Amino acid sequence: MITVLHVITGLGVGGAETMLAKLVGASDPARFRHVVVSMVGGGALADNIRGAGVDVYELGMRRGVPSAGALRRARALLRAVRPDLVQGWMYHGNVLASAATALLD
């Protein structure tokens, strides 16, 4: 089984968010385990993604405010989940995914 951890700014209704929800919902659960990390609170698509059997974590960041605490929480999630692949979505998701993976020992 391949574990993919997705990092995205939020899960409101938008193009990238909708594509993420479609991707995790259409993947073969026997082959892929998806975990979604939302940098801010949930959003309209969080429950849809959870309904597909995917774990969704929320870092609770405030929009536009960098957070060392969120970076620590993301790093702890990476250590706990131990994904095979980390996928950042959009600019902020890419930055946080890169920073958190770079800080792993």
C-alpha cells in the first residue's frame, strides 16, 4: 500500500480542492492510503473527503500568518503517518510540505 500525504491551504470549494477530493475519492483503497492536511480549518470539502474514508487533519493556521506551531504539527504528522509520498497543493501547501519534510531527521 502506498501512503500519500496531501498538504493544502484549505478545503473550501475551489478548483484544486475539488480535484483533491475527486482524486482521493476515486483512488483504489487497496492500493492507496490518502491523508489530507489542511493548513487552515476544514472547509466545505472536508466532510466529503472524510466520507471517502480519508483522514483529514487541520493545522489551524490563520490565513496569511506563518506559524512555527503549524510547521511543528505538520512535521509531527509526517513522523506519525510515515508517507511514501508528500504532495503539496498550491503555493502555500508546497511551501509547508517542503519545509516540514526538510526538517525530518
